[in-house]
Amino acid sequence: MTANMKLTAVVVAASAIVVTMLLIVMRPSNPSGQVAEQASSAPVPAEILVRPNSHKLTAGPDDRVTVVEFLDLECEACRAAYPAVEKLRQEYSGRVTFVMRYFPIPSHRNADLAARSVEAAGRQGKLEEMYRKMYETQAQWGDQQVDHRPTFVGFARELGLDVAAFEAELDSPATAERVQADFQDGLGIGVQGTPTFYVNGIQLPRMPTYEALRTAIELELAASR
């Protein structure tokens, strides 16, 4: 290799390093950057995001600010987001509506069964208790190619449910249809994975941080005043 060729190679390599460093520096890394990224998307109509039978874990006044999460109870990323959602629910109690929508990923062996278990528990007034139980115990049953129906029936027993009634609801076509209705709504609006969050109809970037969710909520609260 000639001296000129060596010099050219050095210059090219140095230029590549400079460009890479500039891209890293310019990349948005804060919650407000994440919120701005999603702001160009058209909002999803409220009547699609929140159906009359959708589960409101927390209700705010007139649903002026609504956070909707499409979730898979077997999804590890959903489990990772769960503490942030719970913290936000407490922080905005009485001011913001939080809605849970089922989106069981077909490749997850027990995701649909877990969703139907939460729905069946809800028929006895224990939906939120079963929802919490699923996330708190996910490490015991998630990501396995084993049918965990006995595990979920055990949860129903621990929660003091009528187990026979729980199992009847678990196997009811109406329960399966209820879960699938959420799933189909998700597909219809372009949900591609979980967790997927919407704040007043605007989809946030996948797997937003607590800070990004909080920023989006604060913007909508300010706008609704």
C-alpha cells in the first residue's frame, strides 16, 4: 500500500468515527424526545381504544386523560413496565383513567389462558387481583411450553374465588370472545407487540420509560385544563 493510499484510509476511518459520534450525540435520549417522536401520528378514535366493556383499572374525571395499554400477561417487557404503570396509577389517582386491553401473543403458550383467567376472575369481582397475581408470579409460569391451567386455578383458589364458577367462565366461549375482541382491536389499529401504550389516542414509542409516560400524561393534563 502506497503512502497516499494509507493516508486516504486513515482519513476515511477518521471521518467515519466523527460521523458516528455526531449521530450518538444527536440521538434523543430524554422522555420529551420520545414524546415528540410520536406526536406526528394521528390519534386513534376513543371509541376504538376504549370499548364500553373495556377494563378501567383507574378512572379519572370524564376520562379527559386516558392511558390505554395493550398487554400480554406472559410478556416479560409488560412485566417490566408493570411497576411504572402502578406507580403512575397511584400518582394520578382520580385524575387519569388507565385502561387494560388484552393482547396475548400467539407464540406465548399461556398468554391467552392467562388473559381468560383474569377475565374469569373479573366475573367474581377479582379482575385486578388476578391481574396483579399474574405479573407477580410470571417468573413461575411464563415462557414455558407447559399448560399452566392448574397454576391459574390455584391462583383462583388463593384469591377466594368459587373455583367451579371460575373454571366454567375460563372455558366459556364468551370469555374467549372477550379476549379476542381486544386482540382484534389491537391488530386493527396497528399494535405489533406488547406493551403498546396510547395516551389520549396517541401511540407512544414501544416500551416507553416511566418518565416518557409521565411526560405524555402531563402534556395531556395541561392541554385539558
